[in-house]
Amino acid sequence: MTPRPLKGTLKVPGDKSISHRAIMFSALATGKSRIIGLLDSADCMATADCFRKMGVSIEGSSNTEIIVKGLGLHGLKAPSATLNTQNSGTTTRLISGILAAQPFHTMLTGDASIQKRPMKRIMEPLSQMGAHIISIKENGCAPLSIEGKPLTGITYHSPVASAQVKSCILLAGLYAKGQTIVTEPAISRDHTERMLNACGAPILTDENAKSVCVSTCDHLHPLDVTVPGDISSAAYFLAAASLIPGSEVTLQNVGINPTRDGFLRVAKAMGADIEMTNERTVSGEPVADLIVKPSVLTGTEIGGDLIPTLIDELPMIAVMAAFADGTTTIRDAAELRVKESDRINAIAEGLTAMGADVTELPDGLVIKGGQKLHTAKVKTYLDHRIAMSFAIAQTALGEAIDLDDRDCVRISYPGFYTDLTSLMK
């Protein structure tokens, strides 16, 4: 079948990373915060639910505005039940840094996927700060038992470039005596630093040393935040319009934070026709409108410090590589194996089923483009990013979307299929 061109203008939902942080930091601020454009997804609602269980008032509609009545850094109440972060790794890791300093005990759990994801990466630095945090099953994963303790600042050299790890430690550092410094092997997304700065926290960033320093904080100012569109969600439509002849799509109000724009850099290196217009700053985050048209894509090399800037978009990039001419090699992305699924294996399995030439590496993939692709039943492993990436792959072939689970997209993009259909005119 011939694929239907994608045409029109679309506003993708609010950025998931920023939405999580907007809820958390507003809950810790003293006074009323206003959030416009919050992502209405299962992950972000899990964050809101956790803070409601600790006494925070969160009211309103994500389609208009959310009002959060913050209790201050020391105003959270002990939850009467276990906090459940559902499928959200961001919630689990960031909230652990906050809970580690509270004057109460908390049980923290999540769904089956969260209970397999590595939490030692936050448990170890928090323990060095004086926290009492235990993996109930003694496997370094949730459920976690967190007994709040007085904390002391540390200098921590993270073995991975992870915004979740960095943010967890910085949040704990707000409560800790002295300074807390986190150094990473590469710069990870910096939404926490930007938002803490907007809240008046004593935070300093040394980008050359890839270090962030936070000092003890007495209180955070309330926020007035407009959440930009999520570049991770925009990536699916940028890819689809690049691959399908006759397409032209404008994506409005997309966040283009330089610690998150790796997809744009790789897409352009592959030959994608993406124009950036109306560049501006909204609530401390760079934003632009993106216009994309079809192009002939070629393979490229992806690795090193680029990986943290596009870790969530790598499944979509791998699909683009299968349609491109030449070979694409992805390395230094072992982190993909400990996401909602083993994404390296899931990508390789799905693309192979569709006729692609894929070699799985311990830390990435080698994809030889130019093969004759066909539709196939794809196993999503209940992973939203795998589901959306292969939905675009099959749309680019002009075939019906054949996934074993379509609904897992609600984790980050509940309206994905509706928005995709709206562009197929």
C-alpha cells in the first residue's frame, strides 16, 4: 500500500520531564504555583498522586492550568499508605531524594517494570549522604523502604550520565548540611537545574566540568510555568513526515533544550529537512516551531556525549535508520537495556520481524538500511516508546499498525494515535 502523507499543524503534549518536575518543585515550594500545559499522562498523574498522599493540594485540568498549593520543603505529611509510582522511573528516582530527608518513613513501589529497574544508582549516593534506604527484595530495585534522616552533602561522581540520578541527589542536597556536588561523564538534561534556579535555590552549574552544586535551602519560591511541547513526542511526527512522500507538518511550541536536542542533530545529519522557526524562551526553556518535509535519509554514527541528549528517541532513530540508505551504528547506549523494556533487544526484534538487517550490540545496534521492509506483528513489551516507534514504521509503509499492545502509549502520550490520524488527510 502507498502511505498517506502527513499534512497539517500539531501541538504535541507537554514535556514529560518538565511536567514531573513542575509538580514536584511546586509541591515543595512555599505558596501557590500555576502550571499550564502539564502532560496528562499516566506517569505524571502518578507523580501528582504521590504528593497528594503527602498532603499537597493539586487541582485543575492539564488542558488549561494546574494549581499546586505547596507545603514548603519541610511541610510534607507522612503518607498513610505505600506510594505507588506506577510505571514512572522519573517519579521513583526523584521522589526518593526528597523522601530521604523527610521526618517520616515511606514505602515506595511501582508496577512490574519499575520493580525490575535499577535503583542502586540512587541508593548508593543517598546512603553516602546519610539516608536509610533499603530494597525490600534485596535486589537493588523497588519496592523501597525509606526512613528519613538528617543528610550531609557529598561530592558524587556518577558513573552514568543520568538526569534522574543527578536530580535525585540534588533534591536531597536541598536538605543536606553543606554543599552537594554531582559530576557526570557527560551532560544530561538540565531541567532540574533550570527549574531550581527559577525557584530561588542556591544552585551553580559548571558545564565544562559537567558538575552541578547545590547548597542547603530554606525555602523554594512558587512557580509560574508554561510547559513546552515534548521533543520526545515530536520526534515521532518528525520521523514520519521525513519518511512519507508528500508530507509537510508543522509542530508548534516544541522544547529545543540543548541537553535534549540530539534527535534534531541526528535527523539533520541523516539528511532530514527540518526547519526551526519562531525560536523563543518560555519559562526558562528554549522553544521553537518545527517544520518538516520528506527527504532521502542516509545512515550515520551515533555515540558518546550525544547519547544522553536523545536516549528516549533512539528507538525512533533506529526505525528511521532501517528506512535510510547505508548503515547506522548506535553505540554507548547500554542504558537502553534498563528502561521500561530492554529497548535494544526490543528494537532489534521488531525491526528484524519487519525485514530489516539489524545486529544487536551490548551497548547499541548496527542497522543496514535499504532492505525491503514489510509489516509484522511487533511485540511492544508494554513499552510506550517501542509502541510509538513501530506505529510510525508501519504507517510509513502504508500498512495497518500491528502491535501486541497499543494502549501502553498512555504512559507518555495518551492521544498519540488520535494525533497521528489527524495528520493523515
